[in-house]
Amino acid sequence: MKNLHIIHFVESNNRHEWLENLISLLDEKGFSQTLVSIEPPGAISSYLSNNFPHMQVKKMRRYRLNIFTGVREVIKSRKKNSTNIVFALGHPAAVITGITSCFVSTNFVFSHMQQPHYFELMKPKWKGTIHTLLYRFYLHRADLIHSLSQEVKDNLVKYRINQKKVISINIGVNFDKIHRELVDKKVYFTLPEGSPKILMVGRLAPEKNYETALRAFATFLENRPRAILLIAGEGPMKERLKSLAVHLLVSHNVHFLGYIENIPSLMAKVDVLLHLATTESYGQIYIEAVLSGLPIVCTPTGVSINLMKEETANVFVLKNDSKNGISESLDFCLTNFKYSSFDRFAQFSLHHEHDEKYVHKQIADSFLTVSAKAYEN
């Protein structure tokens, strides 16, 4: 079998702990690796160059890659006398890799971090249509697709993707880090008075459905007037959401926390997580909440569908996502979930398949599978 060379193709040049830990594991296993970023080289390039001096890190440019320059960079990153696998993380990298695969012999593994229904929400609609066509194109070009949740898998079936090239792999989260954060005694935030405390976490963007959440919370306050809603995150909708809270007369009960460094520590101090995203590729927030012992009221998106099928005790998936339905589900969850009897730390072993150490080993095995098939051909 030929040597195996992995070309990590990413969009952002920021530090990415999950990817860095994967690269470390692959390095230990003797895989040769290259990093190509669509954005000009930045923090992650510097980190990898310093910590993995024998790894090829593409530098020496000041521009963002377009389709043509991206194809050129991927082609130049291949290693002779090796099986080259391009590991594309995200939509832009996958578009370029799909086009590259039409011209050169390169194995294409796509990590489906793209929210499967995101393009349907795009405005103007024609823009979403173009991106949907590109999405369908590279799904069919990929040699292997990492399906990160049941929502992704269902979408791949919808687009008639050959299920033989789809493998279910979680993104995974750093269990060790979450455990440390749960027992961390540092004060990162001061919680306002009020009870119960409902938490929302995520980018303040349309696909996270915060406007519906605020309207549902206004209904919820009719029966629980001392409740507070905590929103952790930043994004383009922040001012609009603040205005809506004022309009709904709930601004005194809604607190925008901004960016919070230690989310599990925050989760350990509130009563329920509300997550109403319209689409998720995975949904790390679900796993963080499960490990934190926090009950969840959520839409059937991403890995929440998997957790529901597994009958995870503290996951309440909405059947009615109207403002009244959401309010009633919050009330049911808070009334029936006995937090005091919940063994929070037992969840780490129950959900071990979401530990990134386990996930990274699965990813390494998937690369070996692709390499073996390439060798047979």
C-alpha cells in the first residue's frame, strides 16, 4: 500500500483545537499531512509550523483562495508516491475539492460540518439555489462523507447519495476539557436574580430561531413571571433581538451575556437549555448540555434526533414548535426533570462515542479505508 498523505483543507486560518488534536493523532500514526486554508495563513498555520515542523503548511500568500487558485493549491499539495486524501471541512473547501477531483486523481473525504438545510434559508433565494447545486455536486463527487448526525444522514438520503460512501461519525467534543470546566471554581459571569433560569447558546443568527424563542418566552412568563432568559453569544441579530425583547415587554427578564468562555460552568448553574435551531450538522451544544446534566428543550435538529432515539433522559424534543408549544414544553421539562437525582458525571461514560479522542480514531480509520480502496483500484 502507498504512503498516506492527508491534505487538511479548511476555510478559517484561526486556531482550531479539534483539528489540531486530530492532526496530532494522525502524526503519531505516521500519516504525512498538509494544511491548506482558504483564508491567508494565520494563527493555525503558525501553531502547526511550530509544533509539527515536518508538516507542510501552505504559506506565502496574502489573498483568499478562489476556485481557480484553490484548485491549484490542492493540486500542488499532493505528495508523490502516496495516496492523497483531501479532507475538506466546510462548504467552500468542499466546492473546490469537488472541482479538483474532476481533473486529478485525489481522494475526497468530506466532513459534513455544513448545516444541511442552511442554503434553503439563504436570501435572496437565487443565491441559496446556486449553493444548493454546488452542494449536490460535491456530495456526488466525494469518495467518503462523514455524516455527523441523523439530520445530515436524512438529508443525504433525500439527495440520493450512495449510502455506501456515507459513514456516521460524530464531530465529538473534548470530554477532558468539559470535565475541567464543570469543576472550575473561577467566576466568569454573575447570574441575575430570577427563577427558573433558561439558557440559550449560539450565534445570534436567523437559523438559530431566537425571535421565536423570545415570543415563546413572553408566553412562558405569563405563568412564571420571575423566569429569566440568558442568551450567550454574539452575532448580527443582537440589536434586533434586543429591540424585540423591548417590544414584547420582556427586556427586564432577558439578559444578553455576549461571549462566554466557560459554557459548561454556566450550564451547571441554570435550569434548562432552550435550543430552537432550524438546522444543525451536529450540535455540540446538545452534548455539552447532556454532559453538564442540563435538561434540553429543542427542535429535532442535528444530534438531538440521535439523542431522542437513544431515549436520553434529559432531552425533550419539541413536537409542537409554536410559542405555546414551546412554553408548555419548558414548563413540563422544569416540572418533571429531577436535577438532584441526576448523576451528571455518569454521562461521560454513557456518551463516550462523542468524545473527540474516540472520534479522531474513527476518522483515522476512515482514511485508511479510503486508502485501501484506492490501492485496490
